[in-house]
Amino acid sequence: MTLIDMMEYHHFMSKNTLAENLNVLTVVGNRSEKSTTRTVVNHVGNLLEQRGCRLNRFDYAEENLPLFDVQTAFGGEVYAALKKKVKQADVIVLGTPDYHGSMSSALKNFLDHFWTEFAGKLFGTIVGSHEKGLTVHDQMRTVMRQCYAWSLPYGVSFQDKADVDGDSVTSEALKSKLEGMASDLVVYGQILANQRKVDLAGSEPGFLSHYRK
């Protein structure tokens, strides 16, 4: 089945049906125990779970992924458990605060630990920023492109006090954007996940042919 065939086919399926086989990983790129980034990322994760996705989470407040060092990075219990989640994921949601126009060091550290595991998968980006976070979204997309992954053509940014209060998303505008993101991640995530399986199992040329075993 080609990508175009699957895009036509998904119109005949409900979004819940699309989500049944979709594995999602959410990543909170903030080490703080009190984090509005966590609130927003978890909100999206809950929306995806409500749609039937199988959800895994990675949160620095709960698991300490050591700083990337090529000599030691690919070992240890935290890395082994996280690698399993990354490999299982069809869709990955990245959340980070805007630090000086860049992603957090915690999120960059997560991204540094993986490469081939990202190829052909769909990413969504969330940024907590008082400056729209455009450069941060672009930086995450650059990483995705280098790893031969896909990203939604947009990201969602939010402001702490205006959109979030503690553990709750309070802004109706932000809630609407996150609903749209969850919907798009389900629909396009399943299309790409299906095509990724076809490409990895097939013999046709294409960028995923480099990842066949």
C-alpha cells in the first residue's frame, strides 16, 4: 500500500481505530519538579491516551538520564529502558522550555542518545516561551531532519501564567491547539507508521532502505 493509498484509506476509519495500534512517547525536557512544560506535555499525552494510543512517558523528574558521553552513554538501566520506549514509539512528543532562544540542555541530552531509532517516525514539538519559541521549534526540527524523521509542520507554544496554572492548562485557546495537535499526531502518525513498516519490510529504494536488517 502506497502512502497515497493510506491517506485515502484513513478517511474510512475512525480516529479511535487509527489510534489503537499507535505507540506514543512523550518527553518532558525539564528537570524541575514544578514544570509548566510537564503540565502541557502531560495534557497532550492524556488526549492521545483518550484516543486509544498506547502511551509511554519519559520525565527527567522521575528518571535521571546521564549527560551524553560517547564512552558511557549507551549503557545503564535508565538508557536501556528508555531505548526500548523510543524503539516502540511511532510518535514522539517533545516538550521544552525556551532557554535563551534554544531548547533545554535536558531535552538536547535526550536527543543526543538516539539516531536511527528516530528514522521515519513522527514528532510533535511543544515549547514554553514568552517569545513564541520559533527558534526552539526550528532547532528540534533540525535534529529530526538530521535523523531522517518527520515532524508536524507546526509546533505549539505557550506562556506560563497566561496558559497554565500549576497542573492545569487553563487557556481555552491553548486547549484547542493541543486538541488539534493530538488529532494530527494520531492521523498522520498512523499513516507514517504503516508506511514505515512497509518500507522496512520491502525492497523498494528510499531513505528507509538504509535501515533494513
